[in-house]
Amino acid sequence: MNLTMLLEMAAGSDPDRIAVGTRNDGLTYRELSARSTALAGELRKSGARHVALLDLNSPTVPVVLFAATAAGLPLAPLNYRLTDEQIDHAVGRLEPVTVVVGESMANRVPTRAGISLMPIADASGTGSGADGLQEFVAPDDPAVLLFTSGTTGAPKAAVLRHRHLTNYILGTVEFWNADENEAILVSVPNYHIAGISSILSSVYSGRRIVYMPSFDPEGWVELASRECITHAMVVPTMLGRILDVLESTGTRLTALRSLSYGGGRMPVATVERAMRLLPDTDFVNAYGLTETSSTIAVLGPEDHRVALASDDPAIRGRLGSVGRPLPTLEISIRDRSGCEVSAGEPGEVFVRGEQVAGEYTSHSALDDDGWYPTRDRGWLDADGFLFLDGRADDLIVRGAENISPGEIEDVLVEHPTVADAAVIGIPDREWGERVEAVVVAAPHRSPAEVELQEWVRVRLRSTRVPARIHVWTELPYNDTGKLLRRVLRDELAARTETSEVAR
């Protein structure tokens, strides 16, 4: 099966249902299919081997995705927040390439042989579309290339084949199960795996897609209200800001049935606050990676409700988990020697299943048995709930002891003066690394270093107590909610050096 077939099935079920856009003037499934097929013909004539997309979110994104797949060409959505030099490098790796580009970004794409530009306005799919028809697109053909965020190094281009993405959709979505009044608000960028999976899962289920070009909390709440949004997906930093707007305006979003979140660590306090403000909304925590074609574990609505209502600390604590693995996948927690550990013991998370690609343009990261090392640390409880402790690369080694930043961050954000926290290891002559923290103050509060250190000491071992706690106005996150520890470490070093020079 290939991605084009997902759209064909949807268009065949109800061609006049709105697929993408507003309730009043959105594209129907018939129009989405026709425009994608027509654009596929233009793309095939270009002689390109790849299609790139450089633009904000818009109703044209699904057109381009299905056009590229119908043409048998991998689509590579590009991060418009990259520098011009980084965009040049990414495009260069895709040559010969046709770049579908937004009007405000056309001057950011290099002009040379092997690169052709197509303005986003021309990607509407005019023409007969006959050349867009493919006799056969193999399930093993590459469908999407996504450049990873590069939070710990240079971005890699992850390869997702048709079979990986269709296996994910067929294993998690019931065909045409949405009623015609359902609509999902997509505010995550199109170059993120959640942006791709939102298109595929919405089309296959029959749910209308409403795009927000770029996120701002006031605009998100207004658009959700105006378009009677029933489903949405946000990253942690988005959710906190949305809740602030809901509290300040009194808006209740009565149409919102389901709100999923993922992409980074979500403070339990934020989840509890969201459930109080939106009592009629189902919450879903979805954990996944680019290399796994999206979600691999889910904390579902009932899990949220049971945990929130429980007095049992173990059950209540599940609000801090990412739920159970999908039934179509296997998850294994392993120590440094590669041996699987028992329930409750931490290690690296490995995953295996038909949706798992684990592949880059340069190599495959799968082992001989098909397991993919996520580089995330975590542990499974006795009931199979997965808890994450951060990236393996973030582990702090103090003396002979391995320390997870996540456990310290969780304790710090429980303090009433702290809104957000990040913990990193700093080179230390005596211990190899020492623990330091950066916190963001809660509104109208002033965190005190000694008080926070004692707060951690009482709840964790003394080796977990940060040697220094810095108070900043904000922490560095990318636009998909991942904390940029490398940026944090560099900025902290720069600030420390400046402070020492000033003294």
C-alpha cells in the first residue's frame, strides 16, 4: 500500500466532504485528489528526484504531499527557521529538486543548476493531471524525508517509506470513523513528523484539517472557537500558553473533544491544570519519533482520568508517563551492555515494528533483529507504562554515578516558585561533571537558590542537588517543544564567563 491510496479511499467514500480548510470554502476530497493528481503531472515533468517544501502551514501542504507521492517522488519539508546557509545545504542534498516555496521565502533558496523553484501559488494543481497517474508506487519506495532537529549534532535526513507510514495509519486509525463535523487544528510545523501524520490520519479518518500558519496562543484559541475545532495536537510549550489564554479570557472551547500532546517533557502540573480547565476534553499523550513514523506509545483519555482521580501514588504518577506501547510494536529497555532490564529499572528505549524506519539517507540504524535505539532513556512499570528520563546523551556522569536530568527537573517544577526547569552536566575537575540547573520563575515569584537546593535534597539524594541554580526569563526550546540542551549549555557558559570577567 502507498500513501496515494489513502487519499483515493477517502475521496471514494465521500468526495464532497471538506478535507482541508474552513467550513465555508475548504477543499473537498474530490478537489484535493484532483489538484494533487494534476500537480503530480507537473512534478514528473520537472525531472527532479525530490520535492522540497519551504513554507508555513497552509491548505496547500496536503496537496503537495499527495502530489509528490503520486509522482513517485519523496517529499522533504524544510525547516523555514534554519539559516539561509543551512537551507542551501539541505537543498543541495536533494538535488535535482523542485522546491515548492512560499512567496516570502523564495529569495532564501539558492539558484543554480539542479534546483527549480515552484511558487506556492502555482502548486494548486492546474492542468489535466494525466501525467500524474502512476501505474505503481512500491510500498518500499521512499515517501518522505525529514531532517531531524539536530539538538545534539548536525541534522540527519530520516527516510520514511510508504510502508512505514501506511503501517502506522492502518494500525492506529479506523477508516472513515470521523463524522463530517469533526475538525483538527494543526499548528505544529509541516516539517515535523506530527505535521505529516496529522495529514495522513485525518484524511484516512475523514476529519477536516484546519491549518494555523504559525502558532500564537491567542490566535489558536480564537481559531479553535471560530472553526469549532474538535481535535488538536500541541507541544508542551504551546499547551501552557494556551491555558494562560483560557484562564485570562474565560474561553472554554466546548467543541474540543480531544487534545493530544507530545514532542517534549510535559510537566504533570500542566496536565492537571489542562484537565481542570477543559473537563469535557479527552487528553492523549503521544510519544513518538521521526524515525518511527510518529507515535509508538500512548497515554489515553481513560488513563488520564483514572490517574487524576487516584490516591495511589503509583497510579497518580502515570500522568508523568507516556503510556503504553502501541499493540503493533515491541519496546525493550536495555542497559549499556545491551541486556534487557527488569520492570522499574532504567535504560535505553529500543523499539521494533513495521512502522519503524530507523533509516537515514546515509545508513540504517536498525540492528540485525530490527530493533531501533531511540537514544531516549526510560523505564517500564509493572503494568507496562513507559516513563522517560530524557536523552541518553543528556545523562550526567558525576563520579561513578549516572544521573538523569529529568528526575531533578520534575522535582524542581513541583516547587511553587518554579515554572520551568532544565538540568545539565557541567565539566568538573573533581567529579567529572557537576549538576547545575536553570529555572524560570513562576509569575510573581522569586526562586531562591538555597531553598530550591534543599527542596531537591529532601526529595532526592544529595548527589542530585544542583551545585548552582540560575534564574532565567526563559529556556531555549525549538518550535516542536524540545529543550535545546546544547544551546542551554553554550549560553550558560557564555553568561558565566561574562559574569566572571565583570567580577
